[in-house]
Amino acid sequence: MNFIILGLVIVLVVVFLTLVPIGLWITARFSGVNISMAALVAMRFRRLSPSKIVNAMIKSHQAGIQIPTNDLESHYLAGGDINQVVDALIAAERANIDLSFEQAAAIDLAGRNVFEAVQVSVTPKVINTPVIAAVAKNGIEVKVIAKVTVRANIERLVGGAGEETIIARVGEGIVTTVGSSDSHAQVLENPDNISQTVLMKGLDSGTAFEILSIDIADVDVGRNVGAQLQRDQAEADKNIAQAKAEERRAQAIALEQENRAKVVEAESKIPTAIAEAFEKGNLGVMDYYNIKNVNADTKMREAISGDDGTEIDV
């Protein structure tokens, strides 16, 4: 019986220690955070993590920032990172940046790193663009690499466009500026004209950043696109001309074959005509031999000249 009572006592103690985080409550009390034991137990029943809530409260209390417990619990239940939010509030407080808990929580729930955003607001960030190729009016390709210095805009972090939009807009501005230049030499001589022109376009509108400067890091000369296009056009024209010439040659061959067919047809009628001439008495024997002599003489001349023309065989 005593063993059963002892077992029940041990079970009750284990359940009590599991439900009541005494160590966490002692830590909170010694850190100056006023939270009751019942509140910690209630957190467990609400499927919260008391350690995360209390640690965030201790951190904010030590920094002199008062955050209601209900706000931390609500943000945790919404799937937010309360530690990151508290770190962002502390960093904003130290940097004299006006940032409320509601703003930080909204930025965090929007999927952005609010702590990093506060850091970028204090220390500007440099975004390196990939190699951007553009073609000047003289057909020469220019390859440009730019460094964009930005600072996070806290008020536009929720719903504002990110770094990809900044890079895309800067690339578009570079392509437009280079494309409006008369020659690539102008771009190489004054690369700062690119940054000045692009910076005046207000590329940070609707984004989560404020562009501080656009610096051209590298400018290289690429292909002669104009000459390549001309070469490709000339090749295309040549192919068209060859196709048309081949068409004309095929038509000439067809016409020649047609004419030869007509000649063969006409030659096939000659023996019949000669026979009719003999019957009607319009052609004598001597006339026939004269025709044979003319054919023989023609064949001999063609053999001497190398011409293999067709003779009339009677």
C-alpha cells in the first residue's frame, strides 16, 4: 500500500513539474519580469511555448521595451518569430528608428526578415547586378556591372517589392541609357552618365528600399551586334537570291526538255512525210540522196567541231 501511495506521489510530482515550469518562473522573477505561475500553466494549455514567450519578455525587459504578453502570444500563435521581432525592436530602439510592435509583427508575418531590415535601415546594403548587356546606336554591345546602394524603408516593407525588382529596374535603365547613346565610346568615356540617368528615374518607387546611389563597377565592350546583323542579313539575301536562281534554272531546264520533246515529235513525222512525198511523186530518188548527203556532211562537221547536236535521220 505504501508503495502505491509513493508511486502516485511520484507521478503527481512529475505531472506538476511538467505542467508548472518552476525553473522558468524563477528565471523570469529574477530577471524582473512579473509573470504568475498560473499564466505559465495556462500557456501550456493554449499550446504555447512558455520558454520562448518568457525569454522574449526577459530580452525586451532588459532592453527597456515593454511588450504586452498577449501581443507576444498572439504573434506566436500566428506563426511569427517572436525572438526576431524583439531583436528588431531592440535594434530599432538603439538606432532611434520609429518601429512599433505592430509594424514589426506585420513585417515578420509578411515573410521578411524584420531584424535584417532594421540593420539595412541603419547600415545601407550594396546590391551587385549581374552583367547587363546593351547595344549603342552604332551597333556595339556594352556590358555593364553596377553596384546599387540601398537602405530599407520600414514603412514600405509590407507590400513593397524586393531586391529582384530593384535589379530589374536598374538593368532596364542601363539598357535604355546605353541604347540612347550615339556610340559605345560615349559610354566608355562617361560611365557616370549611366548612374546619373538611371538614378533620376525614381526606380525605388513602390519598393521596400530607398536607392542611395548607383555606381558603375565595370564597363566592357562586347560584340559588334550591328555588323553581325548586317552579315546575317547579307547571308539571308544570298540564300534568297540562290533560291530564285535555282528556280529560274529549273524553269529553263523544264523549258529545254519541253522543246526537245517537241523536236523529237517533229522528227518522228519526217519519215512519214517523205513516204507520202514518194507516193505522190513530189520527191524523187535524187532529192532523197541529196538529203542523205546533206545529213552526212552535217554529221561530219559536227564531229570535227565537237558538237553533238541532233541531225535529221532520213
